[in-house]
Amino acid sequence: MGTACSPVRGAVEVERRAGQGPVISLTVDPAEPVFSGHYPGFPIFPGVCVVEFVHRGALATIPDPDRSWELSRIDKVRFLAPVRPGDRLTADITWERQEDGWRCAAAVGTERGSAAQVRIRFSERKAR
């Protein structure tokens, strides 16, 4: 299920594999509101939505779930191919401990092949 401020309505699914990192997935619903303006007649799932897919999947798989984490930095995003309505996004997630939190790397793909490479960082949420 999407979050209130997320540009993506679909649910991110998590598959945990023994001895390997988790895999996240999302079927891109052709009814996603972002398609009405991106681009009419040639709909492409916006890059920010691909990053949001990784963000939500990362929060669901972070190795230290007993703390409150927030996205602190996007290290790298490389888009390799367009994502279209109806595509099934999948991403292999790998985690690396950093002195100030965690770094998540995701290789995102569709049925046609690689779609993006995303690296993001999380730090512990500060009390406000």
C-alpha cells in the first residue's frame, strides 16, 4: 500500500531469501496518476517513482528495524531503460553499514532487463 505522500500508489512486496539480500517488487499499475502527464500517448513511469520504489523497499528491509530511519542522501541514480505501465519492477537490495547509518544499493529491472541503479543512505531519525 502506498504512503500518504508517496507518488506511487502500488504496494511494494518483499521477498526475503536465506543467505542473500532481499528482493523487492512492484507491479506498475497503468492507472497510476503519474501517467496522465508523463507522457500522454507515450507513458513512462517517472524516475522519481523508481527511486521511491527503492526507498519504500529499503525501509521495509533495513537491517536494523528497531530504530527509526529516514532517507538522508541519494548517492547515485542511473536510469538505464524506461519503465512502462504494466511492468513488474524488481530490485535486489544490498546493505552496507556506514558510520552514520546504512547505505542501500539496488539493481532495478523489469521483464525486459535492467532499468536503473540506485544507491541511497539512511540515518537515524532525530527527535523533533
